[in-house]
Amino acid sequence: MGFLLWIIAGLLIAGTIVYRSARRTRQLLPRIELPGDERLPATLLQRYAGRTLLVVVLLTVLAATMVMYHGPQVWWTSDPVRLTVTLVLLAALVAYLVFTLRIRKLEARGDGSIDERDLAIMRGSYAGVGGAMMTVVVVWMIALTEGYSDTGLVPTYYLYLVFWSCVMTNVIASIAGILLAYRRD
């Protein structure tokens, strides 16, 4: 199985772990009964998380596409390509930092923008992150072992890709965990 198929399999498994963890978090939250077909409006946390997830995913996909287009070896040896990919990923981390700081600021204000349900969802949103990251590491290790079993030597640039895969999985899984925890069954 090629690297790309292993990575796709890993992302599917990581997504499943985050989804199941978010479902478990939802089950721990108090049930809200609404009359008829009435729906709760999106909270401020939901709206911020949705926008941030969109930005982070788009930037991550852009960086991954650049690496796939040029190939890992060319990406590693070409400074302009490597620096561009790194800056795109850092921009995604800055978007996550802005989201986190904005939510902490709203929480500190204490004006009701962030309530107990939001706080419970934020605490539980990280439940699937560890499993998602471990899945990504396992998939990388299987793919690299299978790809380089004949030589036993894995090129060092893959370590950089494993690192960024774990970092971005952490960010995406934590934001996705927030959004999935708000969904109603």
C-alpha cells in the first residue's frame, strides 16, 4: 500500500476516534428539551470554532498539497518550497492561537458569552486528540517501515512530516471535538 493510502486510512481512523470521543462528551452533557422543531442557535464558541476549523483545514490542505505536488524529497531540498509550507502551517497555528486567546478572553469577561455548557464542551473536546495523534503516528510508522523495509533507512525529511502531521492533527482534532460535541442526536 502506498504512502498516500496509508495516510488516508490514518486520517479516517483519526476522524473516527475524534467523532466517537465527541459523542461520548455529548452524552455526559445535560439534555436540553426544546418545544417542537425549535433549534438552539449556534453559540459564540461554535461560530468561532467553525471559522477557525475552516481556516486551519484549508491551510493544512494547502501545505499537504504543496508537499505532495513537489514530493517530499524536492520539498526538503528546495528552501523556498520548504519555507512556504512551514509558513502556511505556522499561519494555521496562529489562527488556532487567535481562536484560543479569543475564547479565553470571553471566558474571563464573565458576561455569559461562554456558559457552563460551553466550558464542559471545551473540557471534553480534547478527549479524542491523543487517540487521533497516536493513529497518525502508527500510520506513518507502518507506511515508512513498509516503504523502506528493503534498506532499513528512512530519509530524515519524513521526521519533519511526521512532526507536522501530529501538530496539525492535534489542532484539527481539538477544534473538531468542540463542533462535534454541540451536535444533537
